[in-house]
Amino acid sequence: MYTHFPTLCNEILSYVNRGDLTKLVGQLETDKCSKKFSTWKLFLTVFMGHALGVSSARELETIMNAQDAKLYHIWLDIIHRSTISDWINKTPSIVFEHMFYQLLWNLQYTIWNAHHNNETKKIYAIDSTLISLTLSVFDRAHYRKKKGWIKLHTRLDITSALPDLIYITDAKVHDRQWINPLLIWLQSKDIVLFDRWYLDYNLLYDLQKKDITFVTRTKKSTQYQAIQHNDITHPHIQYDALCEFVYPTAYEAYPTTFRVVRYIDVVSWKMYEYITNNLTLPAEVIADLYKKRRQVELLFKRLKQNLKIKQFFWTSRNAVESQVRIALIYYLVVILIKTKTRCRESLLELTRKIRILLFERVRILYILWISTKKTQAIIKPPPDNLFDYL
């Protein structure tokens, strides 16, 4: 019935621009003196591994080779685990990083046209997350005595809900050391949200001089004095005032006034104290802005749970970074499909359907409206009965 359709994996890969990868591979000469395997085939193999949700390189090899009759649709043949390991260890991860940003810019342009977003200012959220590694295998990732970790430093565009910048470092690197690379390309009137772990008075003053609005939380050691109290117009706002720093070193780093807002969450009955340089927005809007920083935490949750980014197949730093970048590329492809098809399903439901029907001849538009239970009916059973062989 569906023989005239290409396989689902073919349609998904049509959203990836192979020309960008070929151009960079030619510049770095990663495919030099190679006849059978290539960087593009490496990308396809790891990309399919994320789409299938496999948990090891051995499982990836077994599943892909079991579909050897359909691999020619995606320019692959029988793969070997040793070949993939050699290539992902020697291929620079910058190749897949370049692919990620090229696809990201394409997706941002698509979302901008879809929503006709003409706003000049943007809202960014900055945060980081730890990804655990097995210390006995990843000797380089020492962070604690029993566990090893790597850290993803991320800047999220709240308007498009897309990761704008992502850096991968060792877990020992403090968040404040990577705040400056995450602030590049910010323009005047933009809004940046970050946690109090990034709080640095020199940094806040640099943002103030660039006319960039910041919203963050104060620390327990933050000492200030009120200069002018603002009128409270919202029942959840307990404090709103223009303040200055008390300590001379802090005042020298930030020698101007700022705003402090205290907000009480009626659900948990906890008080949150925010510091910002915006003196005109209502206090409740300042609190609502900081709540949007939770979107970057939801991004980390989707990457770890839905895309299985917690499980790494190889042990070198280059291989780990390459796998993270390819997982992010797959995440952007799924978001691009949801945007162009206007799919209302969650990312989890869509990835589940793709995982089941990846090598079937079915269109992506068809699987968007069928239920997850009906996807099993599309896969045809074997022609012979099992008991005929007995």
C-alpha cells in the first residue's frame, strides 16, 4: 500500500542540508584517503541511533544491520561498530557543531516567518546542566570521587524556544567563567535572564552600559540600601525599591542604582528576591520574566529524557561532544517538522512514533494524526506463520 512512498527516515533527512557538511569536510579533509566510509555516513549512523533511541553502540550496530535491506535508501550499507568508533574519535566535533548552527539559523528563520515576529527586542535565558558519565570509563571527566560529569552551557531564545548557543566543558568549570561567551550578539533593549550563580557586579554594570536589561536573583551576601520605595500595586509583591550597594567594593563595581523586587509564590509560599536594572516595568512583570527562565530547564529535561542524551557510546572527549551535537541536530529536525506541519503533539509523542516507523514507507504527515497504538498496525507481520517451521 505504501510502496510508492519513501521511507520515513529519508523524509526526515531531507531537512538536513548535506551541502554544508560536504563543504566543511572538504576544508578539513576529514574524508581524505577514505573509500568506503565517510563523515556523512558517520553522521547518518549516529543520527539514526538517536532517532531509534538505542542505548549502546552494539545495539546500534545490531538494529541498523537488521535493516540492511532498507539502508540503501539513506546511502548506507552494513556497518561495523569498530568503524564507527574509529571515525567518531578522529572526526573533529566542530563539523557537527557547524551543522547544528546552520540548521538552527534555518529554523529560526522559519519560525520568524511563521509567527511574523517583528519585535526588535528578544528575551534570552542562560543556564547550565550537568550530564553524568561513568568515571571508570571516562577518566578525563573527574568532578567528584565516584562520578564524572560534563557541563552544557546554554543560552535559550525564549521567543523561539530554541537553544541559541551551547558550549560543552568539564563540570569543574564554574558557570560564571562562561557567562561572557553566552552574551555575545546581544543588542540594546534585549532582556537576559540568569540564575544567581552567574551574579557578578562587574558583569551587571557592563550590561547596564550596553542598555541590556537583566533579571536575576540576589544572594544571601548581597547587601544594599533602599534609595526610593515604589508603590506596590500587586498583592504578591512584598517589596519594590530603587537601591544601591552598601559595601565599597560592590559600589565600585556597580556605581549606580538598581531595582530590587520581592515576590511571594502563592503555591509554595516562598519569597523570591530579584535584582534588575529595569526601572519602568511593573514589579509583577519582572517576576513573570524570571519565571520564563524555566524554559531552559525544560529544554534540558527533553534532551536528557526524550533524546537519551545521558547515554554515551564512546569515551573520548571528541566523541562525546560529537554525540551531543548530533543529538541536538536531531532535536532541531523534530522541532522543524513540528513547526512546518503545525503539529500539536508533544515532542515525546512525535519521537515515539518516529522510533517505531523510522524504516517504514510512510509519510510524516500521516503519522502526525494517527495514534501511537495504531502505529504498530502499519508494520506488516512476517508472511509465514512461526509454527510452519516446526
